[in-house]
Amino acid sequence: MVGKTESQNGAVKATAAPAMNLESDLFSNFSFKSFKLKTKQQELLLRVSILGLVYILAFITRLFSVLRYESMIHEFDPYFNYRTTLFLTEKGFYEFWNWFDSESWYPLGRIIGGTLYPGLMVTAAFIYWTLRFLRFAVHIREVCVLTAPFFASNTTVVAYFFGKEIWDSGAGLVAAAFIAICPGYISRSVAGSYDNEGVAIFALLLTFYLFVKAVNTGSLAWALASAFGYFYMVSAWGGYVFIINLIPLYVLVLLITGRYSMRLYVAYNCMYVLGMLLAMQIRFVGFQHVQSGEHMAAMGVFFLMQVFYFLDWVKYMLSDTKLFQAFLRITVTSAIAVGALALGVGTASGYISPWTGRFYSLLDPTYAKDNIPIIASVSEHQPTAWSSFMFDFHILLFLFPAGLYFCFKKLSDATIFIVMYGLTSMYFAGVMVRLILVATPAVCLISAIAVSATIKNLTSLLRTKSKTAVAGSSKGTGGSKASSKASFDQSQPFQKNGAIALLLGAFYLLSKYATHCTWVTSEAYSSPSIVLAARGAHGNRVIFDDYREAYFWLRQNTPPDAKVMSWWDYGYQITAMGNRTVIVDNNTWNNTHIATVGRAMSSYEDEAYEIMRSLDVDYVLVVFGGVTGYSSDDINKFLWMVRIGGGVFPVIKEPDYLVNGDYRVDKGAAPKMLNCL
Amino acid sequence: MGVRRKMALRFDLIIFTILLFASPVLSDLILSKVDRRIDLTSQIVENEGSEPVSEVLLAFPDLQVKDLALLKASPHEGKGKVKSLSASLPVENVKPNGMPAALTFYAVKLPKALGKGDSYTFDVLAVFAHALRPFPEKITQADIQLVVFQESAFYLTPYVVKVQSLSVKLPESRIESYTKLENTKIHGSEIKYGPYENLPSFSYSPIVVHFESNQPFAVAQEVVREIEISHWGNVQVTEHYKLVHGGAQNKGEFSRLDYQARPTIRGASAFKYLIAKMPPRVHSVYYRDEIGNISTSNLWGDSKKTELLIEPRYPLFGGWRTAFTIGYGLPLKDFLFELEGNRFLNITFGSPMNELVIDNLIVKVVLPEGSGDISVSAPFPVNQWEETKLSHLDLTGRPVVVLQKTNVVPEHNQFFQVYYKFSKLSMLREPFMLIFGFFSLFVAGIVYMHVDMSISKSSAAYLARLQWDEVQAAIQQVENVINRCLTTHDKLEASLRDLSRTGDVQACKAARKAADGLLKELSKELKLVLSFLQSSSAASQILPKVEELVAKEKDLQEKVMAKHSTVVDCYEKKTGIRDSENRVAAQQQKITALRQEVENLLELIDEI
């Protein structure tokens, strides 16, 4: 009942936000005539209060998961993050930095401090310490659960400023409202989804905003701020690679289109050099930032900028254009030659590492399927279906091209950036489901431009009309209407009605969007995936809490040094909730190790026993969903165990487990398959 | 694995009557009811002659003493009725000389010394935990659980016993085996030993009873109860349990499927739920553990009590453990009272769980910050110390009284009191802290908005900004003036309308005069601002617009005046209204156009 009323509240608020936007436009133009003195302040007040409402809305719409279920950590990776955050708050930063974790990847262990992005944990710990300092005795779990909604709220503010920077404050407000409730973003930032992405999208958008601001103003301070934003992003998520490739690409496009300016030079150089130095402080990134293939584009563009600057200077010194042309040709060829040579030598000597598999699979969607089964086995790495685009973006998908049109119509440095961001991220979103998240801010911003520009045009049309009407009526009983106005009316006979109809249409679409978002959030994205809920026969809610039952049993009733073998999906949860050592977990850094587990799972019982003894395994956790009809159990994942195991140990062959190319587990299944179960 | 034995002792100068009931920890009786009736003639007492006897010794073997949870003696009231709440006799641990070393003695002080031939009857209640031993020690999921109880058929006492009997009450009629002595009878689920007559002191005859018991042995290894008082109307109780099933260890595997299908057969010894009896008007009950909320619980209640049924995450088989936390809020006025300026909390000591033996119970009473003069009165001896706890909005921390007791059984669920002093004013401290916090936040905001934070006061950008601010102020002023002019025009128009309605020329003229004066003043003001704008360099781009605006406005003003005079003239000269309308119409059109332009300009400037 509570959930239901809340959902209605959410819907009402959600519709209220864009509606208020419209009103702010209309309102400021109509009724403020009498208060002309304070228009500015009132506009500011309106803007701030709308932004405040959007801020709150973004937070509370993500609390569905807490209302429907409870204040708990969701999914798989967040459990690892939670565990590390707990460690950080208990042991302090220094211990955290040098943490060697022997509880996972038995018997190898994992150097946690050096193999994770600490941004999220440090942020949560910092919030926790601040609250503690302010005498609020909160539990670290509550902080972790609410970190993602909090940062989502902050993202709306950044979206507002970004929208203001690239278009106007109206677009900023619409963008803030859009991003606050966009399902594509909510899917990764509901309360309890304590994952890197929750913080990273904020950092991503902040970096972009600050960089665009730096390019627009040419100010060193903004470039510096953007470098720090980049640093935060690097510390938070591996997706920083997107920034360090998109920004050089953008700069390159500006250079090619002849928009090179001193502002760009200052912004990019400061951001790149400082950002690089800062990023190298993160242990997980380290020297990769100057050595790996993913980062080379940024470096290349950096040198290109210097060449441009040099050419500019030479052009200024040389008054003779002919001489300059010749010089230009020589310099450009030699620069390209030197660059290519450096890249070639670097790659050949192994100084520059080649692209990683994940990066390849982004550029070529079929790559992972053929070469790295472990990447292909994750459902969120699958190519995106149309339906999920529609599900996550709803009307934004249609507004996106319209927004692109407006951007092209008013081309500036900032709009070029947002166009490039939108197009590239849209491509990546098509390649991998999870990258819809990265595309979401761009889609929201561009759609916001479309909505804001359209509504502004329509209302300005309405405004002139109503003004003449007011003037006409104030004329009193005078019989003769001004002929000039009549002719003006006749030139666009249905303009006013058309504008009203369009406005209503836009309003309808926006309210539909808000309802859709609320529905998606409450129904699809608020499930913690550990606790399952279903409707019982009498309409009551039945809760399946079997995962936690198993983990808690492990925690309470096994010796503290027991080793648990399970498929890698459950690794993080076992270590966090069960507090026991696991063989493999969701940080899939050692493919061979996972393959060994896959082999153990897919061999005959006696062979499997040998393998497990050699790994010191005390307990094996398998998930079977046959009784309750839970579809993502280990039987379902079994083929992937076979594939991944087979990738390393050729003894295991996939066709052994299939019957005529079909996968079945009933009595018609392949004999080898049955024997392994 | 607790055994609760109720023992009543009837005392005579010549005859002791001792009643001993042994019943299990669980009220529905795990083990038995031992009914022990012993008549004995005390030689010692008689030998003492006229010396009055003031205490009676009770003896227990050391092995039992470590599990002794409660020992209580009370005067006997009525036949066979034991009222544990009646005034009890003081009991203390003593070490008399010349007694066997393996025994521990407790002395019961009698209310009055007994003379020769006097008799006195009293009841002794002794409760033991962990007196039952599962045998066999390991069973599978489908097996039933068997337990063993060992006792002496004769009451162990330093005195001579005249007549005594013992009855053992068992929970179920299925008895695997029991020691057969002479005079042993069995009635359904009750075994009777005796009566035996004239037994010497320290007579001992071990008996063993082996019987079926599928009652879960819920043992809490540690329970921490935290009772937090908020003077805003709430007593928050949080209880952390560490539970273990103390019965026969589960061996082999556990099949959930079997358990789900036939829970009574495949899992008879498993322990499924606990019931907590809570006070009425309990609210915000929760049940969770380290990894989250546990959804398998049920709460119901009426005006007398509230009952909470909780199921652990998994059925507990023998030897399995679990841990969880329950918490609930209670209304303050039910538990906190005031007495001569002192406040005291009156709340139960033990856990609200039924049928639970607690090895180690720690009760923490968290008093509000700033309370002092703390003292505790408990109905039985407990260890006690003090701590402080930092909670929401605390500066120095809240004083915490910690009470600790081992071997706690439901009989310990008695009220205890914590007395302390707390002034009403300190209650307001935390709200004030919050108010002050927000206030200072807003003050900081205001200060930030009004303080000039720029580092270099002479930089070009800074000066330009200052100038721009001034220009903006000036433009605001211009707009202001123009707006006032426009309202004056409106007034004139209104006066004209009045004129057409009433024909009062004088009023109209007066309005005109007032407007004239006002407009003159305004134009003076405008001139001043304009001259400033002209002198300022930062205003150069906006100046033409402003000048245009002013010019237009002046034009408009003239037109309005002209119209006004025309209309007034018409009325004075009494020319036809139709005539005047014709002349005015042309002027009106111009005025409207001009007004439109002025307004447009105003908006334009506003946007800049």
C-alpha cells in the first residue's frame, strides 16, 4: 500500500517537474508585468526551486527499492564494494591501500588496493566520516545504499549547468528533469546499487561540463577543475577511457573544422597534462596511462596541438603566405611521420601495450564471442536490443534526432561536443547493454535541447498573440480595429491554435515519459536480485530469500577458514555475506582459474572431486531454480561453464553436452551432460 | 538443553519436607517434573538442643552448580502451590567446615530461629540450565532426538531425611529406558521414585532417564539487550541474539526438498520458530541480521500483549547456529516514572523470548545525554559497570549502565529499576544544536553572497565587473522610472474614462495636474541616471537602446497629454462626444503603437 501511494506521488511529482518548466516560461511572461521590478529575482527563485524539486525527485524516485524491499546492497559487484568500504572505514586508508585479500581467488589471493578503482569507496567513507563528525550516528551500510541516489541528484545539477552551457538555462532545467528520472540511468543508481557507475556518471558529466566550460571561456581555472573531475572519474570507474578518447576526438574534430583557438589550446593541454599526472596516481591505472594503446589517441592529439600552436606562431612570424604553405606541408608530413614512427616503434618494442579484449569488443561486437567467452558470458555485455533502448529512453529516443537538428542549426564549440558525445555513446550503447548508461546523459541533454527549443518557439508565438489580444481589449470600446494587426493575423491563420495543439502534444508526451519512468523504476529496476518477490496465489507478496539463507548458513555454520567453490557470479556475495574464502569471484582477472572451476563443474563426479581436492575446496555452492521456477540458476549457466572451461582445457568439448545442437536437461539430454549433474 | 527444576522444601524441627519439581526449560516440558518429597528427622538440629537454628543448608554437586541459573527459597503457602513472587528468604553461598569438597552449599536464612520441636516449611526453587544431554550425540535429519537426564533418586542433603519421594515428569510418553530402583512406578509420562524412608545424610543413588524429546533446545550463547531512553517519548529496545541449537548434532546432509515436503518427519528435531512476548503498544518492530532484513516473521497482538513470531533464515538443526537482531519501540510513559525529582526506568530484565536459555546476558541501559546520579536495583545479583555511547548529536556521549548475568532463564524475566537524574532543559539541547547548525549554514550563505571574495581588487576584470554592476543598477532605475511613467499614463486614461462616465471635468483636471507634477519629477530623475549612463564606458553597448527607450517614452508622454487635453477641451466646450471621439481615435492609434514599442524595448533591455 505504501509502495503504491508512493508511486503515485512519484508520478505526480515527475510530471510536475517538466510541467513547471513550461510554466516558468509562460509565467514569467504573463503575470510578471505588474512586478516588473523583481522579474530577475523571481526567475532566479523559480529556477532554483525547480532545480531543488528535481534534485529531491531524483533522490526519492530511487528509493523505490528501499520501500519495496529494504535498505540493502543489490546485485553482485556492489557487495564487493560494500565489503571494501567496510574495510576502509574500519582499518583506515593506509591499510586499504595495501590490502592483500586472501579470502578471494584462493589460493592465489588478490591485491585489492592495487586492482580496484577506489573512488567509490573513498567517497562513501568520506560521506560516512563527515556525517559522523556532524554527530549523526549512521551505519556505513545506509551510507552505501544511499550513495548512488545522492550522486544521481548531484548529476541533475551538473546536467542543468551543462545544458545551460551548451544551450540556455531552460534546456538546462529540462535536461535536469530528464536525467533525474531517465530509466537508463536509474537502472544503475537506485538505492542499494552501490556500484562504480553510480558515482562515475556524475564524474563523467562533471568532467565534460568543466571541459566544455574551459573551451568556451579559455580559462585555466576551469581546465584545472576539469582535470580534477577527470581524476575523480579515473578513480571511480574504468569507463574513464571513454573520456580520454572522446575529448581528443572532439579536439581533433574542432581542429579539422578549423575551429582551433587559444581557448581550446589552453583547455586541452591543461586538462590532458594535469589529468594524466593525476590519473597516474591511481594504482590500478599507473603507467598504463602513457603506455597502453587506449590512451595513445589523447597523447597524439596533445602533440598535434603543439604542432598547431607552432604553425600558428610561424604563420604570425612569416608574412609570406606562399612560404607558409610550403612550411605547412613539410611540418605536417614530418609530424605525421614522426608520430607514426613513434607509435610503430613503441608497439614493436612492447612499450605500448596493445588494446585489451574489452576495448576490442567495443569496437567490434563480434570479437568477444569468438575470442573471450568470459566477456561474452555476462548478460550486460550483450548487444542491445531495440526494445531495451525503448525501455530505457522512451520518448528521448525520438527527441534525440530532433535535438541533433537543433544542435546542427546552432553550431558552436559546445554543441559540437554534445553532438559527438551523443553519437559516439549511442554507438557504444548499441554494442553493449550496460553502456546505455553512458549514453543516457548525452541523450537527455540533446533531447532537452529539442524540448526546450520547441517549447520556447511555441510559447513565444503564443506570447505575441496574447499580447496583441491584451492590447486590443485595453483599447476599450473603440469600434475600429487596427487593420495592421488583422493582416498580421491573416498571414498565419492557424498559428495560435497550432501552437497550442503542439504544446499540448509536447506536454502529453512529457507526462507519458514521466509515468513510464516511474513505472519502470518501480517495477523493473528496483529489485535487488538477491531477494526475489512474486505474487502468491492470493495476491500477497511472496519473498524468496534463499540466497541469503544459504550465505548466512555458510557464515554461521562453517569453519571460518572454509573454502567455498561456486560459479564466479556468486563469489563477491559469498565473501561479503558469507564471510568465507572463495575460489573465483566476479573480478574475472584470472581466466585459467575460472576455467578450472568450470572444468570441475562440468566433469564427472570422480574427476571433479580430484580437481576440488587440489583446490582445497570444503564446500560447493550450486544454485538450482527448478522448484521455484527461478531461471538464472546454475543449470542455465552450465553451458558457459563448459565454454569457458573448454577455452582453456580442450578436454571439455561443448558438443558433448548438446543433443543435435540443442541444450536440454531432461532425460533426452546428452549422456555426458547427465553424468556431470 | 536446559532443565528447570522446581524444588520445594518443607522444614520441621523434627521433620523436613522437601518438594522438588524438575521441569524442563520449556514450559511444555522437555524433561520432566521431578516431584521430590522427603521426610527426614534432623539429628543435627535435635542434637543442638535448645540452641536455636537460624539457617538451613542446601547442597548441590559442583557439576550442577555451574549450570545453576536460579535458586530461590520462599515460605511455603498452601499445599503444593509454589508462588515464586512471594517474599523470598535470603540465600547465600557458604562453605561450612567438615563437608565434602565436591559439594557447594547454600544457606537459607530462616525468618525466625527455630527452637526445639518447631517446624517451618519453605519451598526452594532451583533452575538448572544444560542438564540434558543428547544421546546419541549425532543424528541425521530424519532421526528423532533422544536425551539423557541424570540425577540422584535421593535428595542430597547434609541432613537425615525421613521420607522422600521423587517424580520425574517427561514431555512425551516414549521413554527409551530408566533406572529401576525399588519402589519405582510409572504413570504415563511420569516416573515416581519412592517414597523412601529414613535415609542417612548424603545418601546418593544415581538414576538415568533416557527419553525422546524433539523439543528444540534453543540456547542463546550471548544476548545483548540495549534499552535506549529518549525523553521525546520512546524507549527503544534492540536485542542481539547469538543462537545455537543445543540438541543432537546433525550429521550427514540436509535436504531442503525433504524438509519442505515433510517437515514433521524429515526435520522433527529442527527448530523452526521462536515466539517473543512483548509488552502492549509496542511499535516499529524489526527483525534482521548482519546481511539484511529477515522476511519470515509475524506480529499480532491485542491490548494486553503483543506476540512476535520469528523464524530464522533456515531451520536450525542440532549444532547449527544463527544470529539475529530484533528491535522495537515502547511508549515512554509505560516504563519511565518520576519519583521525588528522580526518574526511574522500570523494565524487565530478561529477553522476551519464550523458552530460551541465555548463557550470557548483557543488558545495557542507555540514558539520555546529561543524566547523572545513576543507580540500579535488580532483584538478583548481577555484574554491573558503566560505559558511554556516542549516538546522534552527542557531544560527550550518553551514560550507559551495563548489567551482566550468566545462565539466564525465563524466571529471570523480572522488573529491575534504573534511577537517574535528568533535567528537562537538557532535552532541548539537541533541537537547539540543529537549529544553530542550520542557522549558521544560512548565515554563512548570506555572508558568502555579500562579501567580496576577489583576491585582486585592482584587476581589470574586477573593475569591469564592478562597473557593470553599477550600470545594471542604473538601468534598473531607468526601467523603474519608465514603468512609473507608464502607470501615470494609465492613471490619466482612467481619469478620462471617469470623465466620460461622470462628466466631472474638475476631477479630471486635478488628475492631470498631479500627473504633470509626477512626470516632471520623474523626468528629472531620468536625466540624472541617463547622464551617469552616458559617462560610463561599460554601458556603451546598451546606451543606444536606453536612449531610444527614453525618447519613445517622451513621445508617448506628449501624445497622451495631447489626447488628454483634447478630450478635456471637448468636454469643456461641450462639443459633441462623437466629434471628440473622431479626433481622439487618430491619437489613440499612435499612442497604442508607441506604447507597444516602449514595452518591447523594456523587454529587450531586460534581456540584455
